[in-house]
Amino acid sequence: MNAPDKPFHSTKESITTRVGELITIKSSTASYENLNKCILITEMDTVPSQSGSLILRNIKNSTVKLEPPPFSSGSILITDCDELLIICSTPPNNAVQVRLHNLSNCKLLIQPIDSTTKQVIVLENCSDCIFHKSTEHLLNLQNFSVLALRGKDDSVEETNAYRFEPFDVAMSAHQL
């Protein structure tokens, strides 16, 4: 099969409370909550929907692989998660809003498909997150937790929200 020909479903999908499962995203509007030791993936041979929304909440010790993302424009909210490996490609021109809230000890490889525009990522209340070093020049990280943390010379004070480092992107860390 040369070109993807199976579209994502447009109905809303919601999955909650799973442990040790491989979960395939089948909808462009979906919510996944209370997952532990799971792998969450999109199908490689599907056509992304025009728009959508993805919410990932309270996911622990898991891997999320959004390649391709399930939609061409919309939003991805990842909140209240710990020990995640997130691998995500994003459409051109910041067509997908990426928001990260209350993440802890997560590793993120978020790459724009088009490297001419930096992908904006909004972070709030995150700690010890590692973004892959290869994406440092491709991302515009906006840490909303430091808006009030200005020094005397108006420079932003350091936080432990995130850093850029190389890491292994193999899913073995969270395999079933």
C-alpha cells in the first residue's frame, strides 16, 4: 500500500483504567485516562483527520507514540503523567497546540514534520522532563510556571521543569 487510505474515525473515543495493554488510537477526538504500563500508538497506515483533540490524563510508566498524529490540526493535552516516553510528530505551522501540565520524569521526542517553523509547546507545573537533544532547535518551549519568576535583571530564573539531553527512544523502557 503506497498511500494511507484508512481514515481515523471521527467519533469520540474514551478509554480509562488499563494496565499493561497495547492500545491503538482509532479516533481523532479521544481521551485516555488512568493507564499504567501501557503502550499507546496511532496506526501508521491511516489518514489523519482534518481536526481533532487528544487528552492523555494520569498515565504512568507508559509509552505514547503519535506517529503520525491522529489529526492535522487541533490540540494535544497531556496532564498529570509520570514516567512517560512520548514520541510525537507534529504537522507544519503549529497546526497542533501541544500543552503539557503536571508532568514528572517524562522523556519527550516531539518533532515538527516541517523544520522551518518551531513547534510551540506550553508547559505548566512540569518537573524533571527531558526533551530529546536533537529537537532543541525545533521547539519553542513556553514554561508558564516561570512567568512570575523574574530576577532583578529581568532574566528568567532556572527551574527543574525541563532540560535537553540525548536519550534512547526505544520503547523497551515501557514494554508490556
